[in-house]
Amino acid sequence: MALTGIQILKMLPKKNCGECGIPTCLAFAMKVAAGQTEIGECPYVTDEVKEQIGEASAPPIRSIKIGAGASTFTTGGETCLYRHEKRFENPTGIGVLISTDMAAAEIDGRIERFKSLRYERVGVLLKADIIAIKDAKNDEASFTALVKKVLTGAEDASLVLISDNAANITAAAKACGERKPLIYGATQNNSKEFAAAAKELGCPLGIKGSNLDDTVALTEQLAGEGLKDMVIDTGARTIRAALEDNVVARRAAVNKKYKPLGFSTITFPCEMTTDPLMEAMIASVLIAKYAGIIILSDLQGDIFFPLLLERLNIFTDPQRPMVVEENIYPINGPDENSPVLITCNFSLTYFIVSGEVEGSKVPSWLLIKDTEGLSVLTAWAAGKFGADMIAQFMKKSGIEDKVKHRDLIIPGYLASMKGELEEELPGWTITIGPREGGHLPSFLKEWKPAAA
Ligand code: SF4
């Protein structure tokens, strides 16, 4: 039976040291109880307590780490079927396939695109996570050489090693050192050798079933042999089968607590079609419906970027507004004569406004007031962006020490606040800025302090 947060707290060392990444033991216990983190994240609990709590509080989809340090990728850890019930925990890993039978130029191109196709949106770095390396020639030497090339060529890539040969995969995985790869794929024929390799190497194991039933038989057998960290491939190689298997597996794990399917899935859109657009469409369906990892045949910006945005949207926590820190943000190297603008801390607003100010090339000070992630008008209506609160923030922010003038530019939508704000901020002149971020560059280029 699941333990409550209080029951778990009683078994914790109560140091409140924050080493688990959560400030207090109570908060950590609550998260463990909710299946949002694992008891093993606290370095001070005994093995006995770990076992006692771990089983009772583990998320229905086991959380698994691939790689180490900057290349660590976590998959699984999911606790719900629909994002609005709580949130999805770990974004689908997007990987690109390279293979020992490819020409060197093709391999180099894919590694290069892995490294270069990176985008920043709302303060989040969007990129591929995984390079899957296939032992297409069943040859240990060429497989290991290719793995070594990727290790040095793409330092933040998590690795999935694909081979039918346990000896080849062991040799290649050993070359990875601390960057423990996912070794794939254990089948009915080679499961004993792969299980032994996974245990010896301390790597998670990819299961390659021929269908859902076969996958269940394999995970049950391997779990019986003491293997815990597994990722499953049900063998589906059509969009319909892959979608159905992902949905069945997630429902069984979350609703029925069915352990043989309580693992993250690895899917291969790269093996389902030769048409890049169809591959992207399949990938988009599988990102939306529960794939833990998708392996693409290649990364091309025009179809890769929409997949990254889809993933960003689906895996954004619906219960937590996206915010930036309350602060003064200098843009374009401002000085004491530069304009001062203020807006809310809803991250989309921040990135639009800061982007336009940056694009204007006008050195400026951007003040971000904490509005709990609400946008300008919503925050104003909710009483979190009123004249008194802005004035209070202005006084404590230290902006008066940074500029000689006393001219504050407020969002155009808050024009009605001008008089009230001037009363709250004696000595300051309030200038109404544009309503749309896109009009900021021309506005700033013409701006002069009111007293000038
Ligand atoms: S690491 Fe352990 S002892 Fe420290 S705060 Fe977290 S749960 Fe408490």
C-alpha cells in the first residue's frame, strides 16, 4: 500500500540539508509520496529504508537515467495518463541514428546536426538528447570505434547502443566509461547474455519484444533475475501499432499498477517509413502519446524544430506558471542615461519584451516585477501589478542608483495607471510605452528622458 508523506518523513534522517535537490525533508517526503521523486535521491537513507519506501512509493513508470554529468538523460518517472491530472515528468528523449555501415560524411553530418540544431525559447534550451549507434556490421571493432567517435564528437549526447551481439555491446559500452549508455536490445534469444552485460556494466537495458505479450514475458523474466532498469520496445513498426502499444502500456502501468509494463518506451520512427515528413508525423504522435524515447533517422531543422516545440508544450508543468526572476535586467549595456522599462515576470512577456529591446540595440534597463507568472493585464486585474506594488518594487530594486533620470516606461495596457503611479513615485515621470512588443524598437529609438 502506498505510504503517505508523513509516514515517509518518519523514516528520513531529517537533516533538512537539501542535498536531494529539495530544501526540506518534509517537502522531499511529500514528493516521494506523490511519486515525483525517488527515495534514492536522499544520500542518507539506509538500504533497508530505501527498500521499504522505494517499492511502496515508486512511480508506476520506472525512472531511468542514461549517461552521466552533462549527458544525463532521464526517462520515465511518469505518474499520470493526462497532463492536466498532474504533469508529465520527463520529456520524450529525441535521438538520431547513426550506424557502422554509413559513410563517414553521413555520420559526421548527423553528429554535426545533433550539436548545431539548438534553439532557445522562453529560457529553455531545445535540442536533441540522444545519439543511437547501431552495430550494423556485427563487428566489435567498427562499433567501438564509432562509439568513441561520438563520445568525443558530441559530449552532451546520451547514448543508446544497438546490437544483437552482447559481446560487441559490452566492449562498446565499456568504452563509454562513466557515460553509461542504454544497451539495446535484449530478445528472447539473447536475454541472458544482455542481462549479464547490463549487470556487469551497470547500464540500463533496452528490451526488444516482437509484440506486447512477448515484451511482458521478457520484462517479467528479467525482473525475476533482478534487473530493474529497463526500457521497452514492443516491436511495433507501424504508427498504429506503436500508438496502441504505448497507450496500452501506459494505461496498464498507471491504472492497474501492472509492473511488467511499468517502463519507459523506446520507439523507432526511423524504421517505420522512409519519408522524412511521415517520420516527423509519426514522431509527433508518439511524443504526444507516451514515448519515452524516439529515434529519428536524421535531424533536419524544418521538421525537427516543430517536434521540439511540441515536446516543450506537452511537458510544461500546467500547474506552474513559467516565470523569470524579479530583477533589473541590463540589455545592450545600459548606463545612467538609458531608458527604464517595467513589465511582469510571465516568461513569455519577458522574452518578447527583452527580445524587442535587444533587437532595438538601444541600451536599456528592464525591470521585471514578480506577478506570480501572470501577464500584464491579468496581473493588474488580480491586484499583483498595481501602482502601489510597482512603486514598492521600484524603491527596493535599486534602479534609482543606476540612472540619473527619473523616467519610467510602463506597458501601454497600463495607461490608466499613470496618474496613480506618479503619486506613488514622487519625482518620477511615467511614460506610456507601446501596447505591442513589436513597437518597442521604434519607441526606444525616439525615447528621451522627460526632463531632457
Ligand atoms: S537529502 Fe535527505 S536529509 Fe537532506 S533534505 Fe533531502 S531528504 Fe532530508
